Amino acid sequence: MKTQENIVVLIAGYRFAGKSLVLQHLEQAGYTCVDNLPPRLVPDYLSHRLRKRRDAGGRVALALDAGHGDFVDGVGGIEAVDTEELELILALRAKLADSGFACKLVFIGASETALSERHAAGPRQRGDGAGNPALLREAEREAFAAVSLAADLVIDSSWLSPVEERDRIVALAEGKARVARTVVELSSFGYKFGAPQGDVIVDLRFIPNPYYVAALRRLTGKDADCAGYVFSHGCARETLAALVGLVTAMEPAYVLQGRPLLRIRIGCTGGQHRSVAMVEALGAALSERGLETRVMHRELEGKSQAEQA
């Protein structure tokens, strides 16, 4: 058995804390995931997986169910959390380590405000409305206190995105940070042909138009004379500087959220002069700052394809 390849992440936490959501993102990161698995069934599940897979099991993430969904009638409607299952959670990590698994226990919690809002917004389930929801959550916090203290990683999902939670779990389980990259996709376009979809849409029609300069009309923003005319105007230079600042501020946040693409769309009237010059200049400036960029020109590329057809 290849111990280093048998990574098991046990995820415990409050109801509405977001266990299932982070599990979806771990699955996208290559983990085999099981939701709502009672702790008592974990050893049998992993043993079955090892028998079925001779490659030693790989990376597994299990969201544990400690009896959520069962309610005690009367006695204020307090939700029953199975204390035996909670004790099993505490014992599982050592038991799995003895069996050759690299096991980590993650606890996902959230603030009272976040849990209350998610409870109110979520689908109605059996037992909802019985007793005082705040008292139910207080009882749950008390029940899970020992598990939270014993966890290798405690996550507060009130302020972290599921992607950030996933990356912290991967860093813990695999001993390395997950490297995410975001490509800044820059595209020029002409408003006369319709505006495209994008994360940021910029209208450059306030910049004087080279189309009305006879010597520049047949050129494009890729030509030095045309680009020189565009950036001879202070408003164009200031806009370029502002866009560099905006994109360099946005890109780290997109990386942190695991978003692969930041789409910047820059338009002018026909998509031949001003927007092309700006996209070219912006792409060069961002590349100099180490950002991964992709430059496109919708109208120019469409025209080229039409001429080749």
C-alpha cells in the first residue's frame, strides 16, 4: 500500500455551513467525494475502495453526517446530533492513520448570522420550524465543540468562498498550495456590430476618431501611425493607465477565486482604430507586469476571415 497516495480528508461541520458546496469544488480538483457519509461507515467504504482499486485509492474527501435531519419531538424541538457518531469522528483520524492513510480532519463552521440567513434561504426540511432555530444551532455548536478543537483545520465559511476553502484544504492535505492561473482576455470590438459579453466593457468613443483623418482611415490600431494618433490625446493615455490599474487590481482576486478567465472588452464605433490600439497597448503593459494575457480583435479577425473565404 502506498501510504503517501492514500489521502483522506474528513469534513465535519454545522448544517448550512457549506460542506456539500466545498465538496463539489474538491471533486473538480480531482478528489473522489462522498457526501453525508455516517462516520461509522467510513472504514468500510475505504476498505471497499481499496479492494476495488488496486492503485491504492488516491485522494478522497468525505463529508460526515453526524445525525443531521433527526429531530426530537417535544423538549423544545432540539435537533438530535448523534453523540456516538461525534465520538467516532474523533477516533477516525488515528484509526485511518494506523491503516496507512494520510488523514486530515477539517471542520467547517460559520457565524450565527450566516447560518441563520442560509437556513432561512434554504429549502424547507423535516423538522424545520420546530422550536427555536437559534437554540437548535446553539445545541449543535455545543455538540461539535470537541470536534472543532480536534480538527487539523477550522474554516469559517462566513467570509471565505468555496474556492478559497478548497484551496486551504488541498494545501493542508497535500502539503502544497494549489496554483491557480487567470488569463486576462482582451478583445476589441465595434459597437456598430453589437457589444459582446464580458466582465468589464469599456466604451472608447469619447477619444477622437482616427477614421476622420484621411491618412489614417485605411490603417488599424495595430499600425504605429494610427496608435500614435490615438495616444497623442491625454484622455487615451489616462484611460490606459486607469485600465492597467483596474486589471492588476482585479486579477489577484480572480486567481484567489479560481476563476480561469478575466474578460476585458474594449469597444469603439467600428472596432478598427481606437479599441484596437488600446487593446494592443493594454496587453503589452499587462504582460510586462507578469500577467498572462490573450489579445483578440473581433472585427479585424472577422474581416480577415471574410477576406480569406
